[in-house]
Amino acid sequence: MSSVKTEFLVQMTCDSCVQAVKNSLANLDGVLNVEINFSTGSVVVDSTLSIPQIQSALESTGRKVAIKGYDGSISAVSMLNTGDVQGVVRFVQINRDTCIVDGTIDGLHPVSHSLAVHEYGDLSKGCQSVGNIMHLGNETDRVYGDLGSISVEENGRASFRFEDHIIKLSELIGRSLVVKAKINNSTEKPITCGIIARSAGLFQNPKTICACDGISIWDEVSKPKTKSSL
């Protein structure tokens, strides 16, 4: 599994905070390197772990954590929010042939689900206006936008991280990601969907105030159900 560098903003106020952050990641299998800048609050983690796993470890120190950017030629995020179903799926194109898909979705029923990229970023009618699954017309191994199945735990959460060697993220920006539940052997029902929007790369996000409501990042992170993604 390929590693990805992810930049987190961690609320640190003293040298002991820095040591606590180091200790939280020190014994995690899959963490290859950690770079901490106390003055900016930046923590860059090179890891094969999923982003929620790293974020959870950082938050175990009792400090607030937000995600700032990802290393790769291009990165994107899809925010999912339909009724009780909420989640974030992130995409990082780490090289020409590899896109890492990393996400956590809550509120699903414990049945088989699939991920697929659809043609349009039109959510005016919810998942009914996103068009068909994306295809290029010359596929041989699979439909281009078919990202495969994800497992759902009994508590309704799906957490996943996998490499895709077919999609090119530059072709997905502005389209929609759709999560479908299999309701019988041949039919899938759209459960939630979100536009795939470009996100910040490593060291490209200087924000400390949330553009949506003008409050501080730490107040934003403290909101219920926040996904801590700037």
C-alpha cells in the first residue's frame, strides 16, 4: 500500500503538546514519518493508514485537530450529507497511475454498498440528477467510474482506504460520488451523493478562519458532526 503525506492543524500551546503529538503516533504501524512545526501548528504525517485513523490518534491527546491538505499531484473531497447518512470521501492522485480513495461514512445499514463516480455534479434533484455512472466507452476490465464495494459495520459506519489504478482524479473534479446499497441481487439504490471538489494540497491551505461562517477553525472543529476538514 502506498503512503500519503497529510497535513493536519493541531492546537498546540507548549513543548509538552509537541511531545504528546509525537507520542500519539510513535507506535502506530503504518506511520513512516512525522514532521511537526510548533509555531504554525502543522503536523505532517507520512503514512499508509487511513486519515480517520491518524486523526483519531492525534485527537487522543485531547487537542483539537483539523485536516489541511494532502501530498499528491491533485487532491479532492466529496462531502456526503443525506438525512442520517453523513461522511467524507477524499481522493489523492499520488502519481499518474495511482489514486488513493479514503473515507468514512456513518448512518448506513449493514448491507453491501458500492461507490461510483457519476457523470454530473448536479444535485438539484439529489442523486436523481447526477446522470449515469461515468464511463469512457473503451473500458475492458470495468466501468470507469465503478470504484467497487465497501464494508459496513454493525454500527452503520464504513471506513475504507484503497488504491485505484484506473481513475484519473483530474477527470473526476466536478462530477458526483454516489453511494449505493444493494437491495437484492441485481438492484442498487442510491443512498447518498456529493460533488467531488478539488481540495488543498500540502502546505497550500493557510486558513485559520472558516470562509463559510467567519468563525475560527477551532470553533468550527468543535461543532457537532464536524468532519474537521478545512
